[in-house]
Amino acid sequence: MMKIGILTHHYINNFGAFLQAYSLQQAVLELRPNDEVYIIDDLNLRHFIINVGGWFRFYKDKENISNWLQKIKLPSTFRNARKAHMNLTKRCYKTSEVNALKLDCIIVGSDEVWNYRETKGNAKIKFGEGLSCNKLIAYAPSVGNISGSDAPEYVVNGIKKFRAVSARDELTEQLASGIRNEKIYRVVDPTFLAYIPDEEVPGINQPYIMFYYCDGLSKEQKEVIFDYAKTNGYAVYGAGENDKKYTKTTVNLTPFQWVWMFRHAKYVVTGTFHGVVFSMLSHRDFTCYMTNPSRIKKVGSLLKEFGLSDRQADGSANHILSILKRGVDYQAFDRVANVKIEQSKEFLQKAIK
């Protein structure tokens, strides 16, 4: 029996961060039912504090006091979800404390764990520095929007140290391939690998358009979409986000309620990687519009991989609505996804042995 640990950004109060960690845990448990599988509760204190603080910001143009009071409960909601659904090790603040866990295998990833230019979340331990475990595996890490060959020494030496390396996107694949001088295995995000349960959100009883952090979309263009929704009998919700114009406040969600909202939406408008992932996994008609450079790279690579690059919008409401009405060929998506899922599971199983 092996002791397997997963090292990722599990502590971030973000639906995608939670669900990718949970899904990787569940996938490894399914592949290795006789082994012990843990989420390493390694806390990057700076990253954690900045993330928690962000939930307490008040955006007067989008929020009122009532829905802000709901939003600030989210860090507690995430904490309870981690305790309930993640098999956490004891809390670790130092690499030596991770080594003391005496794990036989450590899987680093997913998420932007290899974004070494990201000052909040970058941590040398996620490149393997100081880890005594001989069996290091990188599953679907991301470098964000990093390109070029300026990686610091600890990044280069760390990536060389891994027993097996995979990548979630093109830029990570390019970086790791250049460092290791080998072909890097392309895998799907962990949320593809395991069944994720959902929990019903009370009080939602009509078809709805759902937004999930399409931050670059202007207020004027969003108003056009609100008008379209009203004319056509749709409610408008934000899954884990606030806007005074939404039909109802649905910000303080558990991760599994967040999944439920994707699975029951008529249309999804998003600007994030996991917003796109869960739109696809839920077989929703969706579109995405991004202004963040890291998201543009990650989401663009994801859409290209599944032949869905035409789901990107130009930021105008008319273009967004035209894409939503066009629909998605999910039979074609499933054919591609099923192959990639099996290949990704094979990579994990072979790497852990």
C-alpha cells in the first residue's frame, strides 16, 4: 500500500481550485483503491490571506449590502467543504513538515502551480524543491500565460526532477518540453476524471442565463443581455458572484451547488477556465469573453483542444447572444473528451506505479 499526496492550490476559496483538487483526489482513489490518498494541507500563507481578503471587498457599482453580506460568508463555506470532502493531511507550513508525512508519491497539480511569475501563489515546493519523496509526478500543471525561456534555476532543476510530467495547456507543454528535452504528455483537467456530485440551489424555478466572472464585459453590453433575458422569460444569475441586476443573489454556494447551477443553466456566459470546463462537462450552450492575459491563453488552448474556438466572443452582446443560440455539437465533444480522459487516466496510473 502506498501513501499518495496531492500538492496543489486546494486552500484557495475558488470553485475551480476546490473542484480540481477534489476531482484529482477522487480519480486517484478510483485508480488506486488499495492506497491512501491525501490532499497535502500545505498552506502558502501569503496566497491564502490575499485570497480571503479579496472576498471582503465591496464593489459599489455591482453590489448592495445584502448580497455583499452573503459574499463574505464564502471563505467559511469553502473551509467547511474542504473539511467535509478532502482527505487532508495535518497542516504544513514548511517543506520539512511535508517530508515528515513520509509520502511514497506526490502529485503536483493541477491549477497554475507552475506560474513562477505569479507573486501571490508561486511556491518553490511545487517545483519539488526540498522534497525528499523520490516519486514526483506533475499532473496538469499550468504556467498561466508564461512564454519564453527565462525560467529561474529552481524551476529548471525542479521540472527536471519529476519522474513524470504532463501539461494542461500549450504553454506549459512548451516550457516543460524545452527543459526536459522530451515530449510532454497532454492531459485533461482533473475535473474531467471523476464524477462530481451536485447540490440543489433552492428557489430557482425558471430557465436562466448564468454568468460566471465575465469581468471584461462592459456594463452596457451586459444590460443588453439582461433585456434579452427579460423579453424571453429568463432569469439571470451569477454562480458565486454578485450583481445588483441579477434575479436573485446566488453567491454563497457550496462547490457542489455551483456545479448544480451549471448543470441546470439554459445559457452560460463566462470568462474563466473552469467556467468553460463546467459548461462543456454539463453540455451547456455557452460563450466566453476574456480580457485577462492568463485566461486568454489557458481558455484559448482549452477551446482549441476540443474544437470549440468559435465559442469565444468579441465582447459585444449581439455576438455573445448569437453564439449562445448556435448551440454546441456535444456528440463530437464527447468523442474527443472520452479518448482524452482514458489517456489521462492511463498517464496517472502508469506514473504512480
